Amino acid sequence: MGKIKLLHIQLLPILSGVQKMMLLLLNALDKDRYEIYVICKPDGPLVNRLKEEGYNYLPVKSLRRNLSLWDPVALIHIFLLCREYRFDIVHTHSSKTGFLGRIAARIAGVKRIIHTVHGFPFHSHQFIVARYLYLSLEILASFFCDYLVVVNHYERNWILRKKLVNPRKILTVYNGIEPKLSISPRKYSSKGMVSPVKSNPDLAGFFVFGTVARFTRAKNIVNLTKVAISVCRENPQIKFVFIGDGELWDRCYDLVTSAGMNRQILMPGWQNNIEYWLMNIDVFVLYSHWEGLSISILEAMSLGLPVIASDIKGNNELVDNQNGILVSVDDHIRFRRILSELPHRKGELENWSQNSLTKSRTIFDLTGFARRYEEIYNK
């Protein structure tokens, strides 16, 4: 009996949370059992990683992030690839490729189709017309797949309550993270970590907050930047590190520069060595408007970081008072006060560090995550 031909369909060739989750899953699968292919736009760090890992990469140049006249072309291209390679399983990610990929795969006769929702494309921050358009498209696409996987319980319960999808089709699978077994809980003083010792000389001796995020409206990055400027003005012993890029990077950089805070708020752009940066910060911060289940928070937890996050779906299934603090996404005053006070909460920080490690190694472990998807593939 030959290998199972498995296709994953992504949109962007970047290495943000959605792509990282897919790579973690692919690397955990039995290569003697699965022959793995990935579709996405050409040229980018994801493509390079796929080639390094030895996966079969299939470019679809017509894929576009926003609604486009190229979408029917992309659908036809994906359909033709499904017909040519005769995949046994197609697993789609993201809204655009989830819609096009599910329809193309079903028309091509693929036997098993799974779509993972990394946060639904409709939300309260959209105009109502756009919200109901995306909702309608998601309901339509659900008829073209066997299983709809969501990454948090909130969205599954919401769909069941609204009766939008056949209940047998919708499942929750938490994202998983590879445990860092060599990592121990962190020790703190008012000037940041005592153990481990920071290897970045620009951050040693400071209390450092850090985030890893795309500079987009979804991540509420402009408000986070404004809060960071205010906190740094009050306390010169506090620094921030913003890892990432995106359409709002220039705006945030201009805010930091205008405030004269370039020495206290570092914006090195996107980095490949995320673990190095996370090991040099004291507390992880994510102030998003909306999330699915944040890979960046999971990465921070796996390295023993306390987490301060916005109290939204997804985040509130990762963070509680055992490993950090949740704050209303609109309560900038409380958020600023919490950040200013944290350097003096040594005991809580150390408890939160321990509990972040424990949660990442139990509830969000990579083995259980991969096993759950294999069960879905084999249903």
C-alpha cells in the first residue's frame, strides 16, 4: 500500500502563526506514511523552509490576499493540481485558500477535506456588510469539507449555538507547541530576570516587555506602541522589543521616533531567531483586537514567559491569573498601569513563569496536537 498523499494549502509564503502551526504538524507526522505537498504563493521564507524540510512545494502565482479577479484563476489552478496529483487528503488554512481550496478539492473528487479556522474572517470590528459577506462565504464553504477544525472552544460553541454548520463536522483542536524541556522557570528582580542571564547587552539590566506580531490592525499594534511610549516615559529602566513587520510598521516607528524613544523601544523588524529574542525579554505582551489561538503566546509560554494579553477569544483560553493577566482591549489606562507595576511583582512573575511552562507542556503539547489531527485524517 502506497503512502497517503496529503496536501496543505496556505495563502502567504511567510512564517507567521498559521504557517508555523502547519510546519509543526507536518514535522510531527510519520513520513513513512504520508507523502506531503504544500501549495502557497511563490517566493518567501515559508517556501524556503518547505524546501529545506524536503516537502513537495506547488506554487500558485494567482493567489491574492484580498478579494481579486484572480480568484477564479487560483481556484482552477488548485483544481487542476488536485486532479493531477490525486490527493487523498486536502487540508486548507486561512479564509481565502480555505474557500477556494475546499471547493476546488471537492470538485476534483478528493476523498477527505479538512479546513482549519485560525480565527474566523468575520468579527465585530468590520462593517456589517463585510461581516455578513464573510459569514455567508464561510457557511457556503463548509458544505465542501468533511471537517471544520477551530482552534478555540469559543468559536465552536458560537457556531453550534447559531446552528451554522452540521455539528458532527466541527471540532476543536488546540494548537500545540514543542516543549523546551531544558527551560526552567525564570527568576526576577525589579530590573528583570536574574536567571537566565540575558545575552543581549542592549537589554541587560532593564525590565523588558516584548511582542512578536504582524504590524496590522488585528494586533492593535498602534495602541500598544502608544502605551509602550507612555510606560517608558515614566520609567527609564523599562524597555520594549517589537518583533515583526507589516503595513503599520512605519506608522509605529514614526510614533516611537517622534517621542524620542528609539533607545527604549526597539523595532528590529521580522527576525528568524525568535527564541533568542524571547529569551531576552521578561514578560510577553499581546494586545490584539482578535485572535484564533496565538502561536506567539504559545511560543512565549514554552519558554517560561509570563503573558499580559487582551481579554478576547483565544487569548483567554491560553492566559488566566495562573500565568499572567488579561486586560480589556480598550482599557489603555489599566493596561499601562499593569505594565508600569510589573517590575515590582517578583513573586507573581516567578509563579506565572512556572505555570506558563506547565500549561505549554500539558494542555498545549505538540504530541497531543498532532495525534488529534491524525485521528481526523483517519476518520
